[in-house]
Amino acid sequence: MREYKAEILSIGTEILLGNIVNTNAQYLSRELASEGILVYHQSVVGDNPGRLEEALEEGFARADLVISTGGLGPTTDDLSKETAARFFGRKMVRDEKALANILERMTHMKREITPNNYKQADLPEGCIPLYNHNGTAPGFILTDEDTGKTLIMLPGPPAEMTLMYEESVRPYLKSLSDEMLVSRTLHLCGMGESGVEHRLRKRMDELQNPTLAPYAKTGIVDLRITAKAHSEEEAEELIRPVEQEIREQFGDIVFGTDDDTLESVLASLLKEHSLKVAFAESCTAGLLAGRFVNAPGASRVFEQGFVTYSNEAKHLMIGVSEETLAEYGAVSPQTAAEMAEGAARTANTQTAVSVTGIAGPGGAVPAHDGKPEKPVGLVYIGYYVNGQVDTEEYRFHGTRASNRDNSVVRALNGLRMRILQQYK
Amino acid sequence: MREYKAEILSIGTEILLGNIVNTNAQYLSRELASEGILVYHQSVVGDNPGRLEEALEEGFARADLVISTGGLGPTTDDLSKETAARFFGRKMVRDEKALANILERMTHMKREITPNNYKQADLPEGCIPLYNHNGTAPGFILTDEDTGKTLIMLPGPPAEMTLMYEESVRPYLKSLSDEMLVSRTLHLCGMGESGVEHRLRKRMDELQNPTLAPYAKTGIVDLRITAKAHSEEEAEELIRPVEQEIREQFGDIVFGTDDDTLESVLASLLKEHSLKVAFAESCTAGLLAGRFVNAPGASRVFEQGFVTYSNEAKHLMIGVSEETLAEYGAVSPQTAAEMAEGAARTANTQTAVSVTGIAGPGGAVPAHDGKPEKPVGLVYIGYYVNGQVDTEEYRFHGTRASNRDNSVVRALNGLRMRILQQYK
């Protein structure tokens, strides 16, 4: 495969006004990276033929492949597609299959068919049409035979664009190459990004095929192993020893691969050991339970969650003692422990997790009566597993939202680690 | 004020690899739009001096003002800042105040101070330094006296960039103009975007100053009224009659302005009438309570939330009758009503909201025993307000995540509308 240089061109005044965030560019950048195609430039222009033409000129001066999104709606299609056709010296011709798709969709949605809908079916002569199975506007792939420069125009709505990419563009890009890229992502929780990078820096620099690259999300580090090979099997053989090496180095910190999530892995683990779980939440106030149930099969291991936002609720709903609350306060290891125990007892489960803390922005408690300060970001997580109770203390330094998200991730992972430990 | 043309230039290989979504460009585009500054182009380049120089050349060929983000980290600062200085024919000089800030932060975080940290304090000669109150890297404003072309370089991490924008860049941009733009945003819930647009289309086209523009989020439509004037008072006089007109047309559908959120407005309303609220959640499983507590003062009106994920939990925690569950199923108006009633009774509150539904992706119940099908996206919301109980049925067509988010928004708004109704 020749080394393609690609650019991503987003067309849409709504992006320049800041009304929407350009997730299409991220999606395409990530997809192209995973095909081994280098993206050196992203740009955004409005729905304006003159500026689009300039952008195509600049883009093709630097790159072999330009992928655009947007500008194909029923009110703007005449601009972008015709500008592109002119740029490639082509005329526009009607695509009957695209037209049939448009008319069928409009009829199905009981919308009025206008002349613009017919124009939506016009495409540059000699292109590869890309049919839209999530909307009306077709896209296309257009290659100049002399220069090999290729333009791929895709619709702007993410649901239409991504489906068209998956169905048509990805296979097209793969067909250009006799090699394939295969990736496996390992998910890690329980060590920070800098710690993971520090331990793997040398290996990441050494490894050529497969490559190894880290990606951090809230509380989670992903390690992507990517192999270039002529077959799936060959790629798998390249990936396997590196995966093995990372698993040996990080142990239980690696919680899953690819489509696994922290909640799906925890739900499977609970199921495997015939355990049920309950949640008692104060500062997260339901976010922990709300995320856990995204795990397939969550309903087999989870029935009851307690949002205990006040001291009284902690006492009434799950029996935290009034003395503990008065003596140590709601944000304390003692309260976190009694919340976890009380949740398990009340819901009659073998495991439970509790979260109590000061998510911010306000709510910090200054030092008083010889008791230490409780700053914003201080969070206690309590765990109950088959009668064993313990707690963790965290001090987060983010926004209210990120402090709560971090608490949820730590809580899910903390229970996972404790179950693994007990059933070793 | 001269009509500034601006461009946004994001510097960062991680954006070109698709590892992060470029929220900085959206933030700056929206901010510039609200200052009346036109953005014709956004672009992204990697951490590469040659391509950065090209990007500056292209940008300043089209625009008077280029705002960049990123490329100022301790490992890359020598590249971007020095490239910019060279482009403007300036040398780099050390800024002592920036250095003091860097050293203080590094010491506070107990990090080792490296030569790179000193280089971070170097800035192009003659620039306006922008100090970083959320990190180490300073930014700057650099203007060429001959051409008036201005480059503003800001750090990449959103928390650092937005604070620097608010503290330093926004006042700078405002100082360039003797006119100001003042906006008020009205938040609407209870009517879809197309319905709102349909009613206001003519007025949006007619209005010149102030202008009127809609923005849609999950279940909420924002209407932004923007006036251009020489003083706050003058702007306020332009905005007031348009706000009044919209409030008359949409009534209680307008739930707040500017920083108000659905949850903050609901929390205030509960407080105003000395009411407390409880939540009983099945498919949302805590997200409703988890969002409500983002309202300032939520703890004064909310104590207990029930995540009742199984039928048994609905019965045990809040007393939904086993007959109702057997006869009508968990996803039914009857169960939603008993959940709301049971939550209020159990938590001893005057109001309660329940949510039960099929969020997807699986879980649809086919028609059987003469009972109708229960498709994915079917959600019942139950309300209890001072003894009055009723339910709403929704059929959402989105993803699992958007169906759950939509349910939360409808539930918050539904309770708001019912309280307004009762206390009219």
C-alpha cells in the first residue's frame, strides 16, 4: 500500500459558530489512524462554495486523500457536490438508486418531496456512489485518474456518516491495501496514566509491529496493540506475546479487552461467583448504580440501590448509626463502612459499595473541634464482600462532575479487586 | 470596531490521531461568535514546527486574528512559541512573573523542576503575557504593529484554556470595540426543537438587533437573544421586549434563563413551597437523582432516592403491590403510579417522581396473552404531588443513553409543571 496522506475537511457553518462540537473529525481521525493512514490536517469551513474550493485546493496540495463531512443536506447539496465536481472537472449526473432511496424515505416519513430532493440524487460523473441507509443524502468517492487524488464526501449527521463509513468507506480503504491492521485494546484501572506510561515508555519506543499506544479516560488507561499483517492469524500471532507481556506486568490492573467495560466485567464476576450487589450513594447520588446497569446482565446481580443524600436517609434507609454520623460526620471512613454494611444487610446481598464525599464546588468543612479539614474532592468508598468491610480514601482535584465520575470508576474497580482477592 | 475575521488553530497530534475531540475549537468559536467576531476557518495541525508555520501563513492570509490552543506543554513549548516568535520577527525573552508562577506550582505539587520549566517562561518579545492560573504554561497576545495581525496562543488543556480566556482574552477582545454584545438565553422544555423553530421562524428572520437563535440539547431548547449596544443598559432595553414576547408565547415552557438548569429551577420551586422530593428509578437506575443533586441547595429538598431495578425491589423498597407487577408488568402506568406513591410514602415527602421503562438496546416485550407489545424506548413516568398521582407515557427512539437522558429531562420537567399547576 502506498503511504496515504489524508486530511479531514468538515463543512458546516454550525461548527464555526460553535453550535456543535466536531465529533466527526475525531471519529474519522481515529478510524484512519487504525487503518494506518496518516492524518496531517483537519479543517473546518462554512457552507460557502468559494471557501470550499480554496479548502480543496489547499488540502490536495498537501494530501492524497481528503475526506469531507457535511454540506450534503437538501438545502446545501447543490453547493458542496457541485463545487467538488467542478474541482475534478466532472459534470453532475443523476443516480437512480440514490433517487429511489430518497423518494422511499421521504414517503415513509410522510414528508413532502421537493425539487431539492431530486437534486440530492445528483452525483459527480464517474464517482463511486455511497448510499445512505440512515438518511437521504448519498455520499461518493471520486478519484482523479491522472493524479490518484481521491475525495470522499460523506453526510454531516454523525449517525449517517458513521454508518456510511462502516458500510462503504472502511472496506474501500482496506481494498487499497494488501496488508491489514488489527488492534486489541487492553483496559487498565488502578494505576494512573503517567505510571503506566513510565513503565512502558521503553517498550512503546522499541515496538514497531505491533505498536503499543496508551489512551487515558476518567480513571481508566487503555493500551492499544496494533499489528500490521497479511491475515488475521498473522496479526494475532504478533499481538499475543505483547498482550501476554502486559498482562504479566500489570496483573489484575488489566480488567478487560476491547468491548469490555468496568461494569460489564464486574457484573460477570458477580455472576460467576453467584453474588449480588447493592449500592449506597451520597455524593454520587445514583450515578454508580446508573452506570452499573449499563452492563449486559446487570439485572441478574443487582436489585436495590440506595441514594442516601442526607444523614437521616443514611440512618433510616440503611441503618447507619446516629452516633457514627454525629461523631465522625457523613464524610468519613466510619460512615462509608456502615453504609456498605447497611446496604448489604438491607438489600440482603453478599456485596455492597458505598460512596460518601464532597464533590464540590462548595461543601468543604474547615477544621474544627480538633477534627481535620474536609476539603472539596475528599471521597470515602466503603466495600462489603462476604462480611469483610474496608474503606478507601481519595482526594480528587477536578470539577464536581469529574470528581463524581472518578468516584464511580474507583468504586466499580475497588469491588472488582476485592472479589478477585477473596476468590483467588 | 473593525470587522475582525478570526481563525482557530488547534495544535496537537492527539487531535489528529482522534484520541481527543476538539472541544477547545467549539468553545472558542462560540465565544467569538458571542463577541460578534466572525470565524471563517478552524484547523488542526500536529506538534510540528514546519506545518505550524504553514498554518500561520495560511491563517493570516485569510484572517486578522488567529487564536491557537495547545503546543505549550513542557516538552513542546520550544516549538510552537518559537515558531510564532520567528513568524512575527521577535526574539524570545524570559517572563519573570510567568517563571515565578511555574516554580511555585511545581514546588506546590512536589514535582521536580527541569530546564524545560524555565523555557516555559520564555515568551516573544513585546507580547502581552497571559498568566496561567490553572497550570504552568503561560499564553500570550502578539500583535504586528504594521499589519495589525494578532496571534493569541493559549494552552491546550481545556481547564487552563477556558480560565485564561475568561480572565484575559475576553476582556482584551471587548477592549477592541466600543460596542458590546449582550446575550440572554431562555431555556425551554416541553416542546420539540422543530415546534419552537416553526413558531419563531418568521421572528428569527425579522429580528436584526437583538438577534434570536435556537440551540437544541437533549429535551431542551435554548433561545439566545443577542443585542449589540454601547452599554449594558441599552442592550437590556433591546432584549427585554423580545424576552417578554417569547415568555408570553411559550408560557411555562420557558423554565429559566442563562445559568438556570432544569434541576436548579425545580429545586428552587420545591424550596419555595416547602416541599421535599423522592425519586424511584428503574431504567434510569439513579441518573435522575444523580442529576437533581447538581442543583445548588438540592440537599434542602432531597434526602432519599430508591433504585428499584427488580420487581422484588419495587415491592420491598417502596411497596409496589405484587398484583400490579404480575398483572401489568414493571413497565406500565400502574407500576409507575405505585412507584411514585410508594416513594413519597416511604421517604415521607410531599412529592415524588418515578421512572420505569425499556431503555434498550434489548428488553422489548412482544405482545402476548392479549397484552400489547412493549417496545424499546417505552418509558412511563409517575408523579406524586400532595396526594395527586398521574403518569406520562413516552416512546423514545434513540440509543440506550439518550433514552435514559431524555427520561431524566422529562421527569424533572414533568414535576416542575405539576407543581406550577397546583400552586397557580
